[in-house]
Amino acid sequence: MKTSKFILGALCTLLILSVSSCKEEKPHFTIEGEISGADSTMLYLQKQGLNEYALVDSVKLDSNGTFSFKQDAPQHGEFYTLILGNQVINLAIDSIETVVVKASKPTFAAQYTVEGSDESKLMKEIILEQYKLTNTVRSLMVKLQKKEISQDEYITDMNTAVAAYKTYAEKVIRSDYTSYASYFALFQKVGDLLIFDPYDKKDRSLYQAVATAWLHKDPESPRTKQLESFVLGILADIQREKDREQHIIELNNNMKEVDSQDFFKISLPDISNKQIELASLHGKVVLLDFTAYQTDYSPAHNILLNKVFEKYSGKVAIYQVSLDSDAHSWKNTATNLPWICVYDEKSLGSELIQKFNVQSLPTTYILDKKGNIVKRLLGSENIDDEIKKLL
């Protein structure tokens, strides 16, 4: 019996050691390095999920500034960030690599070095290009507000700055569509806007190429599925827009058999309760605009329309149909607008919504001098160019 107990005890010890050994051998990655001049400063490691950020570890740096974070290796690869105060370093982790980061506190986010991850090195360069673009945009906006540059100069310089980022980022993307750096470059923003426009044909081809490559590389990755869903959603939006354009063509074909003044007869009251007919504007290029003043986009949209109205005074008319649910709010805004503002009290129940295929607000159509719908304007299109074609 004593021998049996001894053997049993030995077996239990071996089992414990075996389990312990298994835990130690679990695949992991390490992010380590040194941050100078950061004594007593907290350094955080954060995981970037698809829809949220998760703090996974932290350390209070001492005078040496050394740190080491060890985490379980991700199944599909992930993005992580090192955060020091309000400065951020972006890193890509594929599996079990050791990434070494060295920086100083004052220039933590811009002048760091990274070893052990070529993807993270590329991401650093992408971020620096994004910083450059963001700073340029801010500077141009200040100059425009101070009237140090014209609007045309602002647009030209803005396009040049955006093109510079895209030129660099596109080289990174085309060098390896499957890389984390390519994914990262595609989704960089200035403010809330993506720098690469998924509705632009050339830019969209990059999103499609990266999504296809990731589908082959790692079809089960959440980021692959997100990319696929994103691209399919954009393509669906584009198809809906084509359907709208087809609807316009059908409307114009109908106009060959039906008098345009009758077919497009809209008569609605203005702020003085005077009935204003759309047909009364025949002989002018007209922007037929369906909107709602209570929405967040309304002020910016009306600023854009005002620029057009002032530039083409007497040649272009604006017939703006408010679909606001509150007539009082409509009147308060319409009183200050120089173009024709009319109100449809049926709001979103108006038959005009179906007649003109209004699927979102604002919806703006451009009509020629005969009252024919020429085009449904998209937000990204230059209204100026479309008007010039008709004058």
C-alpha cells in the first residue's frame, strides 16, 4: 500500500507539472521595448476590435522606461495600439512574434522605431502620411476661414494633399493585398471621412482587391468578413443608384408622350401661403431639391445651394420642397433663404416621394430649360459642371 501511495503521488505530481508545462507553452506574442523620459507614466496596450477597443494590459514605467506585454497569440491576426497619454503607436500582430518598440515620451507617436514586424513598420509610414494630410487640411481650413486663400485654391491644395497620401498608400496596398498594412491604409480617415472613397471607381477597385485577397488568405477572419460586407454594401448602394438613374430615364421617356408641364406639375405653398408651381420656372435651369430643415445635414446642404444660387443668379432657379413634419421649423429656416421654398404638409407621406423616387434626403434633381429631368445629383458630383452643360 505504501508503494501504491508513492506511485499515485508521483503520478499526480507529473500530471500537475504536465498541465503547468502546457500552460507555459501556449502560443503567445510579446510587445516589449523602452520609452525614455517617461518615468512614472502609464503605458497601455489596447486591442483594436472591429467595433470597439479593449484595454488588455498596462504598466507604470520607471526611470528605465522598459516594458514587456505578453498576450495569447491571436487566431487570425489583430491590430494593437500602445497608448502613452494622448499619443498612439499602431501595431499589427500576426501570431507569435516579438515586437520591439523604442521611443521617447515627447515624440512617442511620430519618431519611434519598431523591430520584429515589417507590417508595423509600414503602418508607421502610413500614419505619418495621414498625419501630414490631416495637418494640411487643418491649415487650409484656417486659411480659407481667414480669407487668405480662395475657395478654388483651397480645393486645389486639398486635392493635391489627398493625392499625395493616396499615391504612397496605393504603393503599399498594391505591393501585397493580403497585408495588414494594406487593410490599415484603406481605412485611414481625415476627421470622419475615409481618405479612399469607396464610391470612386478607382478607389473602390483597391477595396475589392484587398477583400478578395483576404478571402483567399483567411476566409474565417472577422476582418475578412467585415471587408466583404463593406464592399458588398458599397456595390449594393451603387446598384441602387443605377436603379434611380434608370427611373429618371423612364420618367423622361414618359415625358415624350405626356406634356412635361403637366407631368411635373408641382404646386405647393411658400411661407406666405402663396401657391408656387414648378412649371412657372420653365425657361431656366432648375434645381429641384427635396429636403428637411430639421435634419443635421440641412445647414451645410443649404450653404452649397446658396453658392450655386449666387453664382448663377437669374440663370438658375432653386425650387426647394420641404418635407419637414413641423411647419413652424420650416418657416423659420425658409424665411432666411433667397430661393423658392415650398412646403408639403404631407411630409414623408407625400406622393412626390414615390413619383420622384426620393429614397433619402436631400435628393436633388437638375432640370433643363424645358423642364426635363437631366440628372439626379450625387453629393460627390460637381454641381457647377452639370449646370454649365445646360447654360
